[in-house]
Amino acid sequence: MANMKAMAVLLMALWSSFILQTAYGAGECGKTPINTVALSLSPCIGAANNAKATVPPACCTQVKKVLTMPACMCAVFLSPIAKQAGINPAVAISIPKRCKIANRYAGKKCGKYIVP
């Protein structure tokens, strides 16, 4: 049930980002709106709320893509849309390690969190 709510919030945010686009320059995620990147990480919702949950392979694949821009990953985990979806940033920040991604920028700050 929580996953359905989170998916609905992400879909609404994506729709809103297309309707209410106000920024045309590059941000943390390049020219891709953060909400679009957040939607691409929807397979990670369960793992982002439960540190003991198995991270799905589809999540790890998307995380690897987003990690090409580490500031983007951080921005997504700390975004209002992630908060609305009930994402726990302290748990979400551990997903790259749980995916066994070697180049995950361990030790870097993401808000008040440190990437494990």
C-alpha cells in the first residue's frame, strides 16, 4: 500500500514538473528535472524505506546511471518529492553500497548524511 502511495506521489510530481517547468538551465541532474530522475528510481522505493530490504536489480541499474552525477543522486534523496513519497534519506543513501557499487562516492556528504 505504501509503495502504491509513493508511486502515485512520484507520478504526480513528474506530471507537475512538465506542467510547471520554471527552470530551463542545468541543475544537479543536468537538464533533466529532479522529479523525472526520482521517477526513474521508483524501483528503489522499498529499499529506500527499509535498510534490511533487498535492493531490486532494477533499482541498482538506475542508481548506477544516476551516480554518473553524484550531486543529482543526493538532490533526489533530499528532494521534496522524496519526502512526500516517505523516503528515508538516511536509508536511501545506503542503496549504492547495498547494490555493491564500487564508485559510489563513499565518505561524501549529502545534506547531513555521509555516503557509506
